[in-house]
Amino acid sequence: MSSLSSPSPLLLHRPLVFAPSPPLRHISPAIPKPSSPPPSARAGARLSRRSRGRTISSCSLEPAPMERTSIAEVSLPQDLLSYARAYWVARFLIAWNINDDDDACVYLYASRKASIFLTDEGIEGYDVKILLEPEYNGLPANVTEKFPHIVNYRAFKISQSVDIGNLLKCQLAAAFYVDGKCENATGLQLPGVLDDLFAYNGPLGAVFSKAAVTLYLWAPTAQEVSVCVYEDPLGGEPVESVQLEEFGGVWSAVGPRSWEGCYYVYEVSVYHPSTSRIEKSTVNDPYARGLSSNGKRTWLVNLDSENLKPEGWDKLADEKPGLLSFSDISIYELHIRDFSASDYTVNCDIRGGYLAFTSQESAGIYHLKKLSNAGLTHVHLLPSFHFAGVDDDKSNWKYLGKDDGEMAKLPADSDKQQAVVTAIQDEDGYNWGYNPVLWGVPKGSYSGNPNGPSRILEFRKMIQAVNRIGLRVVLDVVYNHLAASGPLDENSVLDKVVPGYYLRRNTDGVIENSACMNNTASEHFMVEHLILDDLLNWAVAYKVDGFRFDLMGHIMKRTMVKARSTLQSLSKEKDGVDGPKIYIYGEGWDFGEVAKNKRGINASQFNICGTGIGSFNDRIRDAVLGGSPFGHPLQQGFVTGLSLEPNGYDHGDKSVTDRMLSASADHIQVGLAANLRDFVLTNHEGKAMKGSEVLTHDGVPVGYALSPTETVNYVSAHDNETLFDIISLKTALELSVDDRCRINHLASSLVALSQA
């Protein structure tokens, strides 16, 4: 048990809302170009070409000779190659869910120019054809542990003489033949082999030394990478264009120290499975630490520069508010823009931005000071990294028209207000921020100037100012999904650099979207590596005090445990940060493709216990209020009148509602005791039970935590309705506003007074 532990669960409150070196040589893979271009895959009739050459099962990468035949009638579905149903799981091992036929032959095909296509006779347009041998021992344990959802797939071996690294830069396909007839074909998913062959723990992004700036980009499937360096954040021609050199999947270039302060983008040529083409994409550095407006270019910035530090920044660790125990934490959720956007006690130039927190005489800061004096310990800032949906240039924002005062006179159920807001909702300055583009850079729309140093300096001033009024700062991190994918979307970054790697896909090769969109895959080595590096960046460079993980259950438990260990290893002497006082918690919901450990042991409520990592306790929320955010909105609970003051919704007869109310009281008892699974209570039937033996309506144990620090109790968060609104919705219509306010206080008190 950490020294920062005591028997009191954590609290969560509502958000506060106020209405030049020479270029490095590129090493080209030794795959030759096809001898002749294939027929167009987009033509109405396709030419069939028989392969008469030898099958390649060695490192020789000569194209197999082909002869043309007449137009053939195609019998295989022509979209087969748009799927990726086979998995290249390790260096010399491929898994595919196909029939077990001893007479079958399975081949791997590669094309440097993405010219593979499918005919009734099989794969054509390839440069390389490799026979795959059955692996009768099946998939090894280390593979099925990483990819448990394909545990029953057949395994096939690749000859160890094959040059795997060069093949991975090609369009790839596998085909299954029986008696010489192609029965099946597919593309391949590559994360397993990329991890096996190119897992990397070295530096990435821009690394500064006294004499040089070195750029590192992990892109093992890329055929070519160059960097364009600009003097200006937007527009203009590059002052330099440098070809990067690859070694072990990492591309690098060395530039002069004079590059510092310039802007750059990468040009990456790589096969992209979503278009079946070699795409040349312009993309930011995934390890960007600075950006120009709207993320058009990466800013070459050294975060250790003195001109980026507010006065006293290096001593902030010694000024942090005291924290004896993680169990003493009380958290207040807050949106950076909403904190001051309508606060007229804040200078208009900084309203809605980072610097509003430095306005010590404002109404918002006065309110936070009162909360701090009352025992609040942490402010949780909703996403503040670079996200899509809000233009960084405020001059492009649209606002409600001059008739907004007239709209206030309209009845509350009028459609006009909603229509006016909806008309500009994609062009105003408001967004929650849960649509990540780049995780490691502060959002530009909250700064005075999205270009240059402002966003970095102002973010640091915000952290410093909040710490100095007695509050620590938690950042909301959204590592479970990304705003965009593919080679064409301007908000796509990771999927342009290593297509198909960073995003979790289903068994057809389609991107999973259960976490909103473009689910990321922390079970892949370099995804985890990026998450850990990003957390270190925010902890060390910005001295934040905690992290709240959005949809934490979609992240693997191993990643979360490493994150906690990595952060807690930081020290004031070495890193300027007191790592053991950095708290991490998140949403441990277990759903989607990761539910029940189908993609590995995930960071869900039940899996995370024993780690010291916190998870939100929805059990006490639902018992107090009634139902759930996904049930009927009128279902009542402990404080909203269940059985005692019916609201007209049919809950069942009185005996049913009485049992429901008694069960809710049991759930609340467990929640008051920090949701500990071993806490013994006397239930409504007079029986002694452990918290884990009290069950929800669907048979899930209520108690799941081993320590109070693993539970975050709440009845209202930034999701769903506000506490007062949900109480107003669920209580009887005739209830007075005063009574609803009393219920609001009762619900809050259950959280505030909960103890083990």
C-alpha cells in the first residue's frame, strides 16, 4: 500500500461553468519494380494473367514471369482483397481462419507498386510469390496472449530466408488454393510482425543537442520519407527538403540547430490498405511538441528553453499543494473555455483561454478558491490537447446573431434556440475536445496566438496559477480513439505514418469504432510506447498532477500499470516532478470488442483492482439516482422518489419498488465503504455479505475495489444531464424547486461523506 492511502474514497464534483546539414541517403529496399504494369483494377473487364514462373520461398525477390491470357469470367468476390482477414502475427508466422485442408496451398504475395488484383485464377500483378508452410503446432502462447481473438486460427510459416522487412513495405495478399483453384484471398493485418521485427524504445520526434536537431520517425512500412522545413507557420515554400534515412524501421535526419523555431512536415510514401495504393501523405510528427494554427505544421520547439518558462517554473514542484493521501482527493471537473467564456470579470482578451486562470480577481478564481478552502484538492480539465472541431483562429468563429436576446424571451420548449445554435455548431468555439488529433500539444484555440510559443507558455502559467490557489491539476487524456484515419483526412496523423498499425481492427480488417471512432490499439507495442511517452511529456514538461483516462477499459491493463509505474518513478531531484503524488484514474467500462478480455486483459473495473489505479463507480451513481444513462430516463432511485414519491413511470407494484429501494440502499452502503469487494455489510434482508456478493440487476458484483484509491465515487459528471436536471427529470412533477434543491444536496452528501 502506498503511503498515500487512507480509508476514504475519492469524490467527483460537477464541472464549474460560467454562463542545414546535407541530406541523409535513403536506403531503398531491394524489391525490383514489376516488369510491366498490371491491368487497371478499376477497369470494367480485367485481364487474367497466369503465373508460369517458380514459387519463391527464399529471400530472392525477383518477380515471377507472367503471360497474358484472354479475358476471364471472375467467380471469386472481387472485394476479397479489400479485407484483411489474415494476421501476420510474428516474424515468420501468419494466422488465417481458413479450412483445414491437407491438399491446400497457401501463398503470400507482394507488390512494390500496389498492383495486385484478383481474378478467377487467383492473385495477379505481384512481384513476389511465397509458399507458406502449415505450422501444425498452431499459434504459440505469446501470440494468442497478444491476439486472443484469433486463438483458433490456423498458423503458417514463412521461410526464414525471406527478407521480411522489404516485404512489409509492399501491398500484401494471401491466397488459398485447393487443386490449383483459388478458394479464398485476403489482405493482411501487420501489427504483430511489426512489433516482433521493429519494436523500438529509442528517441522519437525532435531531439535537440548543442549543435544539431535530429528528427526520428517510426515508420517501418514506409518506402520513402522526407521532411520539408519552413520558416513560417502557414504558407510559403520550404527552405529545405531533406530525405530521411531508415535503420530498423526508424527514419532519421540531422539538421543544424538553426532549425529550432522553424516548422516542418513529413512527406511519407507508404502503401495504404484503405485505398489499395501507394500514398504520398503530408503529415505532422506524431511526437510533435509544438504546432502551428490548426495543426498545419509541426513547430520545432525545445520545451526546455528558458523563454518558455514562467517565472518560478522550475521551482513549482516545491510549491504544489499538500497531498497526504490519494484517498483525500476531491475532484472538480471543468471545461477550459466554459470556465471564463462568459465571465465578465475576466479581461475579454483572455476569456475562454488558459490565461483566464491567472486572473486572480475573477469570479471564477474566487469560486475555485472557496472550493479549495472547503477541501477541494484537484481540478480536472476536459481535453486540452490538439483536437479537431474548433478552429484555432478565433476570427473564423461564428456566434449567435443579434437576436440572441430575443431568443431568451422564447419559451423553454421553443425549437428556435436549438435551430440557431445547430446552424453554427460546427463553426463556433465550443467543443468538449474528445476528438484527438495529436496528444502531445496544448490546443491552440485556448491560447492568445496558436502559432509560436503562446500555447506552451500560457498552459504552463495556467498550471502554475491553479497550483498556487491550492489546487492540483488533472488532465483528461483520450488515448482510446482518434478523430480521423486514412491518407486523405487532414486530421489523420498516425494512420498516415504507419497505416493499419495504430488503430484496432476487427477480423475483417475494418477499424473498430466502439469508443466513438477510430479505436486505438494499446496492445500494440508502439501504441503503448507513444502513450507512455506522451504521459511523461505532460508530467515533466507541464508538471500536471494527475490523468483521467477516457474509456480506460479500452486500454490494456498492462499499459495502465506501466503508466502508473512510469509516472511514480519521477522525482523532484531528477525530473522536477514528485511522481509518487501523480494520481491516475479513468472510466473502467467493459464493452465493445475489448469486453471480457477478448483483446487481452483490459483496464476494466474488475481487472484494475489491486493496481492502485482509480475507476469511476457507476454503482453508487445508479443507486442514488435510479436506472442508468442507458435506461429509461424516468426510472427512479434512492433520492429521486423510488417507491415513496412515484413520478408516474411504471416501476411495478409496491412490493417490487420496495425491493428495488432496499437493493439500492445496499448498493449505496457498499459505495459509502469505497466500493471495497471485501467490505462486510448487513444487507436489507439482515444477512452479512461482502461487497462483491451484492449484485446489480444483471448479476455483476457491486464491490470491485481492493483499496479506496481504486474507487472514484460520483453522482454527476460531465457526461449526461447535470445533477439538478436529472433530479428534475426523475422526481414527481408536483415537487417544488426547494425540494429538488434539497434532493440535490442529499445526493451530493452521499458522495462527500462516503468513508470506509
